[in-house]
Amino acid sequence: MIGAALLPRQFRLDLPLRRDASGRFLPWIIALMVYLAAVGGIALIWLGDTLNQWDESLTSKLTLQIPADTSAARIDMVLGALRQTKGVVWAYLLAPEETAKLLEPWLGSSVSIATLPLPRLVDVRVDPHVAIDYATLRQQLDTIVQGAQLDNNGTWLAGVREFALRVEGVITAGVLAVTALIVTIVVFTARIGLAIHRTIIELLHLLGAQDSYIARQFQVHALGLGLRGGVIGGTAAFATVVVLGPAAHMFALPVPIAAYGIFDWRLWLLLIVTGLAAGGVAMLTARITVLRQLARMP
Amino acid sequence: MVRLENVGKRYGTDAEILHDISLTLDPGGFYFLTGVSGAGKTTLLKIIYLAETPSRGLVSLFDTDVSAADRATHNALRRRIGIVFQDFRLVEHLTVRDNVALPLRIAGAAEREIRENVPELLGWMGLEDKLNYHPAQLSGGEQQRVAIARAIVRRPDLLIADEPTGNIDDEIAMLLVRIFERINRLGTTVLIATHDVAFASRFSHRHLHLDRGGLSAPKTAPGAPAAAALGGSSPSSGAANLDQDSAPRDRAEAEPEAPAGPADPPAPGDASAEAQ
């Protein structure tokens, strides 16, 4: 045990915990948990980024449709009304050619757009920080041009945001469940360890060892197992990002993690925090379990 | 030092294994606890080294009422006691060095002290070349010496040995008692349990005789020192005069004594910190 002799005294174990079978499977179980938690965390970051992007672009973008037969004067009035509305940054009337260009992918270039009764489109940008009373605005626009349609992405986005919140909730619950599982496994491992090494623990007590001295051995051991699991799980999560990142790029998915790739500091922070948390949770759990069990021993 | 008053012990609803035990062990005293197998010696020792709680009666260790003390105090009291278990109870996966270092580590002694003092003590016990052995690699006699080294490494106030002379031949048993006497001369109170009343009678140390769970005068021990400690205290008879004992000594097999002469054992525990 030359290796053990070189360890600082805080990591020296009187109990042969490192030889227990639990030491072989526990890191892998913790690794799986850490992997799930880390991937969940990455998904949360991605979701947050995506929502922020949509927030910036979609909440500030509106489209106004004006029926095809509206006169130029009416259109000017509508533009004027829009520009005078507080919170509207600009309102730009798309030329029929621009509208046609937007439709081209669907209609093909051979169709003569000029012959179609296309509605005129107005690209409206609003300040997302100003609350606009859309009901009043719609009413106002409708009195100028009957049938004018103001598409507010905000309504649609609110639905997406609610969905995203639920996804966040599910992921958070998943992370909590993973933590609870690690706690449960460590509790059982520590209890098994106490049972296996009962004779030595009794001896240590008879030699005057305080409960904390014995608990320290278990917590050091659990910390080691937890960290090992954290490293394995974190590496696997990292590999997942490396593999899936470019794939997301290929499909032009708005995946910021993939865009920043492995250089995103949040990815590293997440992996480090998850790994350390696994070690910390395992260590604390072992300590509390052992202290509680020892208190029942004579 | 150790005071028991009307101590009784029973398991469940069985008859008492020990009844009405009253005794006092004085500081610096040397005592034999005799009695046939099953007389309750081990149970009595366990009560003294705080492995068992008595069913009734008062136990006082180092002027502390044990029943009123909390868990941490019990552990602190235990650290002042060295125990040589009948089955040695060495930790199999630890080396001889680490087994002996255990009480020092538990007490929070510095590793530097452990590195210096443990080999010194093991050298005194004649085990200097076995430091990195594991218990399974040692003979029974060597294991016992490791167990003794572990019991005395912190120079305890009280040393308890349960049947240390049980399965060994006479000469080595005498040698063991010599070792205990030396430790005793350093101020440690010694209590040795043995079923061999005749063996104990060869020494002029005080005897406590257990007979069917109660203390009584030993039947075959010499009259004067026998049962001197029963129910009260008296000054130690002193261990020094035992050096004049003419018992045979075997220097070849298990003589742990340094060739230079009767050097006192090193006492690493002196400098060790008392971890609370």
C-alpha cells in the first residue's frame, strides 16, 4: 500500500472501503446520472438562448397585411398611423416585387406575380420594451383600411414560451430526480459499507475514535467515487455536444451551444459544476448517513 | 482510576452474568483478574473498557461517572485505555506499522510523530523487520506483540489484556508479564485477565477472582495479595520487586528486550495530541 502511504492523512482510510464491490459500480451509476443532468443542463442553456433570440427578433417584428385593392392614399394613412403609435420604431411598405420574391419559393418564378391579387405587406418593427395596446391599434387600422391584418408574433411566442417553461420544469425535475437517485444509492452503499466493516468500526470505537473520524473515511471514499463518476459522466456529455453540435448546425437548428461549440464557457462551467456537485452530494450523503447510523451503535 | 460499585450485568431476561461487583483499581496498580472460562471475566473487562454497559451499578473511569457521560466523553475515556484483545483484533488489510499507528491517528497525532515513534516501539517489541508485514503474515506470537504495541503506543492510563497468556507456553507468558510490568512501571495501571490461577499466583500482584459472576478470594493464590483490591482500594504492591523473580526467561524466541538492558519502552503517546 505504497500509494496509500503517500496520500495526505485526510485521505487515508483505515477501513478497506476501496476494496468494496460498491466502489466498482457506484462511479458508473453516478456517471450516468451526471451525464443525464449535464445533458439536461445543456438543453436548458440551449432553450434559454433560443428563447432569448426569438424574444429579440420575434417580439420586435410585426407584419401588417393590407388587402390588394387598397388605394395608395389609404396605405399612406395606415403607415402614418403606425408610425405615430408609441413603441413602433419603423414601418416599411414592401414593394410588390419584394412580396413576390417572398412568395417565389411557393409559386415559382414562372407565375406572373403582377397578375395576382397579392396583399401589400408592411414590415413593422417595435420596441420590445414598450407595451403596445394591440387591440386599440388593430381597431384603429381597421377603421382606415377594412380587412387590414396585424400579425402579432407575441401571441404565438407566448405559447412557445409556456411550452419552453414546461420543458424547463421537466428538465429541472429530472435533475432533482437524478440527485435524489445519487443520494439513495450513496445511502445504501454507505449502509452496506457500515455493515461489512462493522468489526473494524467497533474496533475503532474501542480505540476511542469519534464518530466523525469514522464518518470521514466514508465521506472521503464517497467523494472519490462521486468525482470519478462526475468525470466520466461529464466527459460523455462533452462528447455528446461535440458529436451533436455540428449535426445541429447541418440542419440549421438554432442551437447556440453548437454555434459557440466547445468554446462556450457555460458548457465548461456546467460540466465542472455537475461533476463537483456529484462528488459533493455523494460526500455529504455518506457523512450524514454514517453519522446517523453510528449514533445508533453502542 | 477505575471504580465499580454493585455492578450487575444480564442479557435480556437471563440470569445475571455478573452480580454485585465492587472493585477499585488504583493508579499505577497491577492486577490479575482470574476465574475459570465463563466466569464473566471478559464481560467485566468489556464493562471497564466501555464496550458493554452494566445492567445496574456504578462505573467510574478516571473520576468520570460513565453512565452520565455522553458519547464523545466515552470515546475520550476509551482513548486513555489500551486493550489487548484475546483475539488481538488486528486490522487485516493494514500493515503492522499502520495497525500500531491506529490509536495515534485516532487521537490526531502528527504523521511525523507516527513515523518516528511507531517503528521505535515495534523495534522495542522485536518487530523492527516486520513493519510492512500484514497480520496474516505473522506468527501468533508476533501478532500478539503487535496487539500489545497498539495497546501501549499512546502510553495509556489503563492497560487491559484479556487472556494474553492463554495459548502460549510458560516462558513466553512470563515474558509477556515482564512487558506489562515495564509498562506498569511507567505509571500505567495494568489489568490482566487469565483463567490460569496458578500462573497468576506466581506473581505477587493483586488478584481479583471471579467465580460464577461474583468477586471472591482466589482459591489457589497466595493469601496476602489475593483479593486485596476487593471492595476498596489499597496502595499498589509495586511491580519493581518482580525483577527478582526467578522465572525462566527465554531470550531466543520472543525476547523483545533491547540487548542493552532493561530500557523503558518509548512512549510515543506522550507527545500526541488529544483530539476531541
